[in-house]
Amino acid sequence: MKKRVILMTSLLVLIVLVLLYTISLIVLGNENRSKAREEIKIYLNVAEDFYDDSLKNYADTAGKIVSLDDRLRVTFIDINGNVLYDSVLEYNISDFDNHLNREEIRNLGEVVIRESDNLDKKMMYIAALEGNTYIRLSFDSAYFATSTIMYAVIGIFAIIAITSVAVIVLFIVSKKMLKPINSKINELALIADADIVFKTDNIDQLPEIITALKLLIANKIKLIKEESMKNETIIQAIDECLILLKDDNVILINNQALKLFMVNEESVIDKNYIYLIRNNDLLEAIKEVKNTKLKKHLTINIENRVYDVNLIPFNSLHILISLKDMTEREKIEVIKKDFFANASHELKSPLTSIIGYEQMILNGIIDDKDEIKEASINILKEANRMNQIIIDMLELSNLEFSKTYELVDINLKDIINNIVERYNTRIKDKKIKLKLDLKDKTIKANKEQIETLLSNIIDNAIKYNKEKGTIEIKLDKDLIVKDTGIGIPKEDISRVFERFYRVDKAKSKETGGTGLGLAIVKHICEKFGYKVELDSTLNIGTEVKIIF
């Protein structure tokens, strides 16, 4: 039993070592080749920066590149495939044949490994076209295999040595071998978060125990992968831009950050952050956090947008950078400030008039019955004006913040006829000629808001029309309301949909305008996806068109 155990264990150790050695050799070889590919690509980018096609500085460019890595061979080839310069075979370029059919020339930017026709060895190539000249870099593929070969040799000796030592140790500690095995097995069980304590007095039970541990570890790895995928999903779903640095290299970046800096993940991962970040304020902040190891908060501008930035250092090597787009919030704050300022100003004027009239009446400055009546009429007029401003403000606020509303089928022709009938007295008082050309048109919308939309447009056409003027209302595919009123100067047309903006403040005050009617029209149109167009000529009239 003892000899069989030693033999089987030694054989198992040998097999495991060979497998690990083979796998690690393959991984190392692939890693070295991948690293060599990345290096030669970087060197090609540097060569393109050094080279000036107008100067044809072949030797100078080759010298600079070779000074960076003496393994490199630099070749310059003209657009016809003739070799212009070669850093290795510098004085024998006449011996070169045409290079246009070389694989690396046909596939610019791709790394190619092939036999060199001139050097009789396998080389790694990459080429790019700069102006009318091909720049080709290459180096002996044996270079990136050197460390692999060294590892292979060391590995063979290591396997022989470890197997030999294992046999000797097994002979020495065969009687006590199960104790450390049980200990190690239970350590693996802890890694796998297993609640079972593994213990055996018979080595023949080891295969079963190892199989059970393998399943536990596989489940653990599966859970870790699932957790990693979940975390990745969360990171990508976050609205903020997230960047994680380690030793100045970008090791994590989410989609939002990739969009912001207009890069792809492959071009920045495991690269220095200066290849990603170009904002000087942010670069300085990163340097400061690296030196102080303290959190940093700042606000920066990128592409005319405002970002709130937090830099958080941890683990002494890592810095987490988050960028939150604050542009819309800033705009909202400005709009709020302007709105409250304008609202306060608009309410102050009629309120001042009301207080003034009341004080004159109370102080006896106005004591004539007719004068008191006139003052009361003005007070009522100003109060109604304030009331209308507040009603329009509430309507505008409701449009901006209301998320749900009832949609029903609405016949626009019926709505317009009802509004015209409601305003009929005002139309007759101003002796306005009304021309209606209405066809049946049904839309699905909120009835109250559509009535508000149409009322504001028709109300303006009456309010700002001239005595004995004309209003034309045409409904077909679209709605057109045209009047012969005071009109709007061309320079003011682009601003008439702003809140509290009035072309003629005196006229608006006289007619009871609040400066919010067209702002309400604009909001309703935006809410339902309609388009509003306004054309006007001063002292000629105005035309408003709603495209449903």
C-alpha cells in the first residue's frame, strides 16, 4: 500500500506539474506574443509622429525609433513598393525586391508574423502609410520567444526537481502525509465557503474528496463571475461617468465615460490616463489626489457642458473618478431664477398700482365720488391682471410638471366654434370681421389643454387686432390663425415664446396681456409633439400655424 501510494502520488504530482507547466507555457507564449504586438503598434505610432514625409527624414526617424528599442528594424518603402531605407540592411537596399505584395503592406496596421526573405528568419511586421511612404517596423520573433524558452527550460528542470523531491519527501513523511493533506483540503474548502470538514484516514478516498472540492470551487467561481457581471451591469447602467485608475493606468471605464471622451475601451484600458483625459483642470486634480491621498471635488467644462467631478483615492494605488453632467440642472436653475425674477416684477406692477389707489382713497387724496369710482375700476382691473398672471403661471407650472393626463378623441372644429362663440362679444366690440374655413379634424389629446392652446392663439388674434380688422381661421390638415393686428417686429419674433416677453409692454398692459400666453402654447405643442410656427409683419398682422 505504501509503495503504491508513493508511486501513485508521485505520478499524480508529475502529471499535475506537466499540465500546469504546459498550460502556463502556452499562456506565457500567448502573453509574450500579445505584448510584442502591442509594443510594435505603439512603436509604429511613435514612428509616424517622428517621420515627416516632406523632409524624407528616413535615417533620423529610424535612429530615434531604434534608440527606443534596439531590437527594432525600420524600413521605408515608397508608394511603388521600392525600399528607400532599411535600418538593418542600410547599404544593401538595392538587393531588395518589390515589397508591394508583402502581407504587412497589403494589411496596413495589422501585425504579421512571417519568414523574412532577406534575413532568413521569422519576423514580426507592421506597416503604415504616411504621406507617400510606407513605414514598416519589424523585429525577430525569436525575441518574444526568448523568455518562453527560458521558462520552458527552467520548467523542465523544476518538474524534474520537484518530482524527485516529492518522491523523497513521500518516502520520509508517508506515515504523516495525510495530516497536511487534510489540512490543505480544508483550506480549499474554506476558500470555497464549504460548511463541511474534510478528513480521511485512507488515501483512496482522496479522489472523491477532490471531486467534491472541485464542484464547490467551480460553484464559487460561478458565483464570483455572476457577481462580477452584476457589478459590471450596475456600473454600465449608472448615469455618471466612472473611471478607475491604478498606478496612472485606466483599469475600468463605463460606457458613459467612453461616450464623453469619444474613445473605445480597447484604446484606453491599461493605458496611462493622459491618453484619455485632456482637460487641464482634471489632470491637475488627479496629480493633487495622487500626492495628498485626499478626496477632491471640482466642477469642469467639457464640450460646453458642466460636469461635477469627484476624485476618491483608496488602496494607496487606486483613484476613482466620477463625472456627473450638471448642464441641465444648471439650465433649470437659471430658468427658475429668471422665472421668479420676472414673476416678481410682473406682480409688483399691478400690486403697486392697487396699493397706490387704496392709499390715495384712505388718505383723502381722492375724495370725489367719480374719482373714487374710477380708482376702484382701476384697482379691479389691476387685481384681475394679477389674477390672470397667477392663473397663467399655474397653468404653465402644471404643463411642466404634470406627468399624466387623460387622452380623448377631440374634434378641433367643435372646439374652435365654441371658443369663437365665447369671444363673440369681444369680436363685435372691436368690429372684427371673422372668416372661418373649418373642416372636421379629430385628434387624440387632452381636451382641457387643447382648449387652452386654441384659446390663447385666438385670444391674441382678437386682443392685438386693430379696430375693424380681420381674423381668418383655417382648419384642414393644420390650423392657421391669421390676423390684421399690430404685428411683431422681425427682431422680436424669435423671443415671443419666452415667458413674460412682450413686444409692446404698454399695449400688453392695456389689453391685459401677461406675457405667458405663447409660452403656454409652446409647452402644450412640445408636450403633444406638435409644431408651432409664427410669422408676422409690423403693423400688417400675424399668422400662427399649428402642425398636428
